[in-house]
Amino acid sequence: MPETAVVARSPIAPAPPETVVAGWVVSGRRSTAGLVLTDCTPLAKVAVKATPHGAMQERLHVPFGRAARRSPALQAPGDALLVIGSGPGEWLVVAPPGAQSRLLEQLNAAAAGVTELVTLLDITHGRALVRLTGDRSPDLLAKECGLDLADAVVRNGSALRTAVAKLATDLVRDDRDGVRSYLLHCERSSGQYLFDALRDAGREFGVDVTGFEPAGI
Amino acid sequence: MILLPCPWCGPRAADEYAYLGELTPRPDPQRATRTEWRDYLYLRANLAGWTTERWYHRMGCRRYLTVQRHTVSNDVRSVAAAGSGGEP
Amino acid sequence: MTETLSSARELSRALEAMQRQLLEAALRRPRYEVLPLDGTADAVVDHVPREVTVTVTASPRRGMEPTLALSESLARQGYRVVPHLAARLVIDESHLRDMLCRISEAGIRDIFVIAGDGEPAGVFPDSLRLLSALREGQGDGLGQHLEQVGVAGYPEGHPDVSDAQLTRALLAKQPSSTYLVTQLCFSARTVSAWVDRMRAAGVSLPVYPGVAGVVDQRKLLRVAQRIGVGQSVRFLRKHHGLLRLLSPGGYRPDGLVRELASRLAPSADDMAGLHVYTLGAVAATERWRREALEQTLEAVDRHRSRRRRVAPPSRYSALALVRHGVTGQAWPRAWDRHEPRDGYDVVIVGGGVHGLATAYYLATNHGIDNVAVLEKSYIGSGGSGRNTAILRSNYLTAEGVQFYDRSLQLYRRLAEELNFNVMFSRRGHLTLAHSDASLRTMRWRAEVNKLSGVDSEVIDADEVQRLVPYLDTSTAARYPILGALYHPPGGIIRHDAVVWGYARAASAFGVHVHQDTEVTGIDVNDGRVRGVQTTRGPIAAPIVVNATAGWSSLISAMAGVRMPVQTFPLQAAVTEPVRPFLHTVVVSGTLHVYMSQTARGEIVFGASVDPFASYSTRGSLDFLEGLASHVLELMPSLATLRVLRQWAGLCDMTPDFAPIMGRTHVEGFLVDVGWGTYGFKAGPVSGEAMAECIATGRTPELISAFGLHRFAEGELVGEKGAAAVGH
Ligand SMILES: Cc1cc2nc3c(=O)[nH]c(=O)nc-3n(C[C@H](O)[C@H](O)[C@H](O)COP(=O)(O)OP(=O)(O)OC[C@H]3O[C@@H](n4cnc5c(N)ncnc54)[C@H](O)[C@@H]3O)c2cc1C
Ligand SMILES: [Zn+2]
């Protein structure tokens, strides 16, 4: 039975048909294309700021430039967690929809006793998050991003912030089942633009849109 | 366009950064005369050669950097986190 | 024999040039004397542009208050105001102090001191007594803000005072005053004879001859009644010439003003400006002034073309083309090559349009031809040969509008003047509005422009579509076009031709243009410039002008002058030629792009400056990518057009997007820089103004807002909005 109580909308218009997942209006479309774009904005997102190489970094155990599926500071079952070292002394923690309060609690606990200034902020509704999956995703991104995305440079689990379609974007290489996949994270107000830009760029590679599924992240 | 090697992020195209201009010593606002303060606001050496300047990696690490760049060739000989020395 | 003849002819030509200049300057910025009546403020604001100084008389019947109130209100409106202080209306020193305080607070720096009519209301029976009080009070700050103090002169004598007494009084007032305004006068001969007498007697104050404006008699009578009959009768007695005012059809001062200029020409101080008694007819007087100014400018043109015939740069004509074609005979050099002299009267660094125009106007307008232009590469190798050649005058501030409008006027006549086809195409200039906010600013700009007589109008999207059919004016565009600021007199010009034309004409008038001559140092000693060091040896010069745009910080630094300039590259690109389809210049500030089609059919594109300061002129792919995407937003049908070339030039950007012109703290070292991305259109007017500044030693009003000292004083110019991307 589909949920009906709507609490939130992504800034990215859902491709029809619409459905509701965890209180979010999302696209119910399912695509089997080899290159797909998914609006993952419903995922819980918490920003952490602390001193680079400080005690908080030690507890999170994720350095700048890397993204990890687990962290000693956070308990999450299975694949349902991603801790992204998005900047020097900056992290983005991503978990299934609705998990933000649990995340904040755990992070708060992790920060206990840390003497440096630690800032925790729920940015779930302030940002947009898009996933691009498919072997040709580097080709698509090459049209919008100046970085060399070859394996030797940006291997799986790499996190970086750079310009994608002239937009400051967190770019995380996070392969799924051995298939190339990237998460792209930007300001909410630029979400639709980023999504459109990626879709435009991917047209020649047959990119398609597929709806958000809460399983995993 | 040129590449600037960010000490945090690695080499990135200059358009990822905001150029904030040559470093000018800031007089003490409590004690500076209006003229000194306006000199600080407006006057620039604008050298043709090696200059020390401030850049901000707005699309990357969002850190301020001290860059030594040759304004004729655009060669960059050093980039360091702002405040880590190398500033006049 | 022939030598004396030709030098006599030259002398008379120089004299003629001075007269015209005097006349032009006098008509451009006269003083209007107005009466402090109800409605005067409105009449002034409605009709009088801000470059006219307004002097406000004092009424014996109503006291000083109306004079002060009107002065304050006009000063608030941006006028340069001169209140008349009638000594007999001032009660005592504390009254004087109060009034000067108010005057100072209103930002007024100039007063005109007269005796005033009637019985003294207080302790000052005449102007001399008041001036003495001012002088004595100076120590404790009385009138300390005053820069100018004027006093009256009586060329036709005074009904109650003898000439000898008048002269003695003037001599006594001289130490505490700075200029003289003559009473209303109708004979230039009388004025000039009087000036001669005063000079002989030792009065050296600059003189503003007073003339009546355009007055119709009914209005005159009405004013006379309002002032009070008794006074107007005295007025009539004092000015017997006034009867001429009452002739049918009213009175026009044309002849008088021309004759004054011609009689007083040899010394600028003898006619420091014109003082016009408007006698209540402000609008008519202003109309007259505009006409007279226009006529004078035309006369200056004719004068210049006459001069050209005397020393003609070799003529390019269809006939010459055929002759050279048939005979295979080589064309003469357009400008001569010389060995540098040991010294010049003026050395100009930088062979762009600014340097060359300055040299040309020094030679033609001021007869100063011992001038060298030093260029490190070839002339026009800087911004002047790399710009996109857009000309327009629809700026935002009154200063900006007047300045650029004058430049357009000069450009319009340039081909004829230089006998060189500069291909000025007045095709209209469109600045697109993509938002309500920019539409609003444009309305404002259009209204400001109208005030200065500049043709500028906001048009809607349909009209835009009609003017430029290939623009995407659909509402589906990412940045829909809501309208535009349309400026019909704007257009494009062939930039190289302008540079070459000025160089050729300057050379014909004796200026040396030295290419491949780089300035490597500037000799300064005792705060004075002595000359320059160059790759071809030292050159002495008492005056050195920095006109090097992108390199100007480096040249100023050689003279020890620091500048608020940063050098940024600006790029441009051009496509393959196609058939003419784009008949106006199109600018989009929102999209940071502008375009025009050259006479050859290429589309020329420009954008905003590179994102960081540099002296490198390499183009970048980022620029081309950004440009292409923005151009296609505007005109999708250009997608198949190929870009042929791309290049960059150096722009000297200032904090307020306005130039830096005039003198510096190093005597003899002048700058004409800070032209950023918009200076080509200003070449002629800058050259003219810089030449005047050099020749007269005075900073012309037109450029007085652009001095280098404005940064230390915090008086930046508010032109950024209109100058930034508009070109
Ligand atoms: C791409 C581009 C587009 C533009 N578009 C427009 C436009 O559409 N409309 C507009 O009005 N303006 C435009 N501009 C601006 C305009 O080109 C400049 O403001 C103007 O040309 C400046 O003229 P100038 O004579 O002062 O300087 P320049 O023409 O730059 O001349 C300065 C000269 O000084 C010389 N020099 C430098 N150092 C030395 C030295 N040490 N010794 C001797 N010589 C030296 C240089 O070689 C150079 O020739 C544009 C500029 C660029 C780059
Ligand atoms: Zn960085």
C-alpha cells in the first residue's frame, strides 16, 4: 500500500508517474537503461564541520577526499550509510529517508568530549542529491566537469568538490554492484538545473530517469 | 585558462576559484587616517611579474589560499593555505 | 617678406582658434544670474543643465533669506550655486557668520559680494567693509570653506560714483576677492576698453563679462513690477542700454558674446566665463545658449577644415586610387619616420587612440606641435587595435553622458576632419533587458539621457524583434527579452582607421610618432618631470603624459605615482563573414555578451573581462565556450556559424569604472588612463580635454570629476552600472 502523507518535495520535478516514498513525492518510473539518473534528494543528509585532522575526524574515521560505508561513530545496518569527507574538516553524512534525527543523536554522542568546535546541521531539505549510474557515466560527466575521472585519479570511494555544469557540486564515486556510479550533491535551488544539465549532456549516451527507491542509498 | 594546484584539492581550473586580488597590507582601522584607509582600499601595485595574491577555492575546499603567480606568463610557483606563511 | 606674412597669418589663425575656444568654453559653462522668486527653482531645474553655474541675487525688499533658501535648494539639486551677499542686508558679524555657515553646509564654495541698494540694515555700508570683515575673521574660520569670492565691476561707470573712486575701490577689494563680474553691458568695446584700463591700474582678477540673456519685453516688465517699480527704474537709469531690450522681438546676445570673445581672446583671464543676467527668462536663455553653442561647434569644425587646407595631409580620393592603380606608384607614407629629438615640449607615452588624439588636438587646437608619441610596439597594438569598436553615449550620470556625447560628436565629424575613412556606422545600440529590474534601470537611464539631449528610449520586445529579427524573443527563452534600451546614435567604427587617421593627421601637423620606442624610465626631480628614458635613448620633456591603458600602472610607477588600477585581459572573437543581417549593436548585460556585424560581414562578439588580473593576452577556451553558449541563448540560429579568430587586449580597470584623467602630484606628469573596457569611444573627447589641460595648465570642467585625487578623497564616480558590460 503506497504511503500518502506528503511531507516533502524535492526541488527536482519527478518524472511521471508520481508516488510517495517516506513522505517524499518521488518518481515512480522504473528504467532498465544502461545509464540512469535518479533524484536521491529524500535521503537524510547531515553536515558536520570540525577542525581538519582533529578529534572529530578521528572519530568519524573518514579523511577528506574519501567516502566510506561505515564509521566507528555511527551504527547503521548494511549499506544504509555513507560518510563523505567532502572538504577539509567537512563531512556529509547520508542515510535512508527520515534517519536524520537518529544521525544527529549519534553524531552528538560521537562529538562528546571533543574540545574543538563541532557543528552538526540537518541539511536534508536544503540540498539536492542526484545519482548517476552506468558504465558511460564518466563520458557524460566529462561534458560538464573538467576533472579527469579515470580510475587512476578518481577511484571508487573518492569524494571531491568541483564544478559540474559550472555549479559547485560534491561528486562522490560510489559504484553499485560493480557498475560505475556517482552521487552529485548541490544546493537545493540549483537541483533542477543540475538534473537538467546532466540529462541534456547524457542524451547522446541514452541516459534515462529512474525513480527513487529507498532500499540502500 | 590556467590550472592552480590547490594544496587541498589538487590541480583545478582557475574558474573554480574566486580571484581576490593582490595582497595589500591592511592598516590598523583604529589608527589609520582616511587617506591611508582609502589607499588600502583602492591603490594596487598591479605588477607585471611575480605577485602574491589571495584566491578562494569557492567550488572546491572553500579555503582561502595565498598564491604566487607571474602576471605576464600566468605561471604559478606556489600555492599555500592562507595564513600558513609566505604572505607579506 | 613671405615669412612675415605667413607668421602673421599663423598668428591670426592662432588667435582665431583661441577666440573659438573661449566662446565654446563660455557657452558651455556660463553663469546664470537668477532672481530669488517663487518659481525660479522650478524654472532652473526644468531647463538648466547642471554644468551651468547659477548665481542668486539678493532682494533689498525681502532680505537675504530668499537668496539663501533658493541657493540651498539649488545646491541640493546638484547645481554649482553662487549666492549674492548684499553688504547692506547683513546686520552684523554674527549674522554674516550664520549665513556663511548655512552656505558652507549646502556645499557652496563661491559667493558674490555686492553693496546692495537702500539704507544699510546693519554695520556694513558697502562690499569693501564686508570683505574686510571676511578677511579679518579668516583667522577664526570665517568663510574658510570659500574658494571663490566675486565682486562687481562697472564698465559703464556708476551713476553715483566716479570712475576713479570705482577703480580705487576695486584695487582695495582685490586682495579679498578672486574674480570680477561686470554689470550688464551691451558693448563689447566698452567692456574690453574697461578691462584694459583695469589691467593698467593693477587689477588682475579674472573677469566674467555680464550680458543679458534672451528677454522678451512683457516678461521683463512683469519681473520689473515684481521686483518693485522703484528699483526697476533705478535699474533702467543705471543701464541706459536697457532700452534696447524693449525693442520688439526681444533681445538676443549673440553678436555681443561673439564680439566679447574676439576682443578679449588673447588672455583667458579677461573672459574667464560668461555671466548671463537671465532677468526671469531662464528657459529662453537656455534655449538660446544651446543654439549658440551648436553654432560655435560647427564654426570650430569649419575652422579646423580650413586649417587642414593650409597644411593638407596627402589626399586620398577616387582619382588618386585610379592614378596609383594605373601607374603602380607607391603611396606616400601615412606618417613620417623620424629620429627622436633630444627633447620635446610634450612626450606622450602610448600610441593608442588616446595618446594620438591628444597629440593631434595639441597641434591643431593649441598650436603645440613639438610633441612626440612614444609607442613600444606599433601604433594601435594595444586596446585601440583590439577593441570591438562600439560607440555610445547613453551613460548613467550627467557627467558621463555629457562626456561621451561630446566624443560621439567628434567621432561623427572625424572622417571629414582627418580625411580618412573611419567607417563610423551609426546603426543604433540595443541593451537588452531580461528582468523587471533592468527594465527599471533602463527607464531611469533613458530619462537621464533625455535631460542631456541624448537620444535614448526604452522599447518593448516586439520592437526589439522588429529591429533584430533573429533574436529569440520568445518567452520560453531561459532569459526572456522583456525590452531594451534603444540608443539610435550608437554604433560601430573601424578602430584601426581611427588610430591611423589620427597618427597621419598629427604627423602632418608636425607631431613625431615613434614606434618601436619603449619607455623604460621617467626622470623626476624636485617633484617635477624632466623627461623619459627609452630604448632609443633619453628624451627630455617638461610634460609627460601616460596614455598606456593596460600598462599604465607600470608607467606611473616609473614616475612614483601609485594608482588604483588593475590590469585585466578582455577577450573578443569574430566569425566568418556572412551576408548582412544584424543591423544594430546588441548587448546583453545579463548574459555578459554583445555582438555586432562588421562592414565585411563578420559577427564580432565580446564579453566581460577575464576572471583574474593579468598582463597576458592569450585567449582561453573557457571564454569561447561561455561566449558561444550565451550567444546561442540570444540567437539560436547562429549555431552553424564558425568562429575564425579570438584575441585579448589589456584593460586598466578602476574601482569606480571611470577613467583617471589630468594632473598628478608629480608636476608635469599627467595621466589619461583607467579606460578599462570602454575607452575607445572616449578617444576624441579625451584627446581634446587632455590637450586643453596641457595647453592651458587648467583641468577642463568636463574631466574634473575624473582626477586621480578622487580616490584619496573618497569621491568616486557613480558610473559602474552603465559602464560595466555595456561597452
Ligand atoms: C576586446 C576589447 C574590446 C573592447 N571593446 C570596446 C568597445 O566596444 N568600446 C569602447 O569604447 N572600448 C572598448 N574597449 C576598450 C578600449 O579598447 C580601450 O579603452 C582603449 O583602446 C584604450 O586606448 P588607449 O589609447 O588609452 O590605450 P591602448 O590602445 O591600449 O594604447 C596603449 C599603448 O601604450 C603602449 N605602451 C605600453 N607600455 C609602453 C611603454 N613602456 N612605452 C611605450 N609604449 C607603451 C602599448 O603598446 C599600447 O599601444 C575594448 C577593449 C578590448 C581589449
Ligand atoms: Zn581546494
